[in-house]
Amino acid sequence: MLTAQTKTLPDSASLIPAGYGRLNQDVITLRLGTGSLDIRIVPLEEGLLRLLSPDGYRALTNLVAGEQKRLDSLGAARGLRQPGLALVTFFGLAPNTRFDPQLLTVMGRNQLYRPVGVLPLSPGFSNQQLDARGQATAIIVYERPLPVLEPFTVSYLSASSTEWERKLQRLNAERARIVGRAAAAPDTGRRVP
């Protein structure tokens, strides 16, 4: 079965239990603009999602679980063992705005991450055209997990964002808080369904 879990997470991050996070989804959302298009990107790596509040974690993991059959099919067709996933929404700021999800790349660890597949979540996504105030959402699949524990750059055409580097301090502080809280708490079998 194809999963979005990151094997490259350090031990402390891979041991973070679900249900202890308190961040909201905005904290892990990247924004990128091109003038006629706004793009919001939410990496869907398990170690990152566990930093979210229980409701946020549940919503995004349920989204991925609901698309698991399509993810498995795409993974089998592309020979992927462990893809990177991102929830991406394109917002049109002008009439007849074209977009191409294949142009949304990530640069991290001196490697370029290119999309290898797209799972549309909104009707009309495959038209790749938006009216003003229109939006289209999909899960974009990358060939390997996104490097969410390190600085990375997201690019679309000539626009790019290094916003992730600024987010890392808060993410690392939340990770440390969760590890400390989980270590101090008795094992009650706490799980987020």
C-alpha cells in the first residue's frame, strides 16, 4: 500500500504521537502568487500533520485515506513506493486564468521535486482554467516525500516562496513541545481516530 509517511524523518519526529499537536492548518500552509493566480500548498507528510490540532490532523489524514485507492493506483502506475503529497488549491484572480499543476515544483536538499501525478478533488480541475474568484483543488503527488524538516522553496513559473524556512522554527518548537508532553504523560493509549 502506498503511503505518504516519510521514512527519512528523524527518530524524535517519527515518534511524535497523534493527538498532542495544537497548530492549525494555516501554520503549515504556503502561499504563492503570480499576479492572476494565488496558490495555497499544504504538505501532507505524516510527521508534519501530527503537529496539527486533533481536528486538523483528522481532517487531512481522512482526506488522504479517502483517496488511498487512487493514490495506490497512481503509485503502481508510476512505480512509486513512497510519494510526497501536497494539497494544493489554485485561486483565480482574473477571468480565464489558466493554471498547470505540473509546474508546481519544490527545491530542497539540492534536489528538484516535480509532480508525477495529480488527483483532482474539485469538479472542473482538469480544465485548468479559473474565473475570477474561482478555485480548484487537488492532491499533487511527487516522486518522493517532501523535505518538510528542512528549508525548501516552492516555485510556480517565475514565482517562488522560501516561506517554509520561516515556518520551521515554530514547527520545531511544536515538535519539541509534543515530545516533552508525550514523554511526561502516562500511556493512556491516546489516539486520534
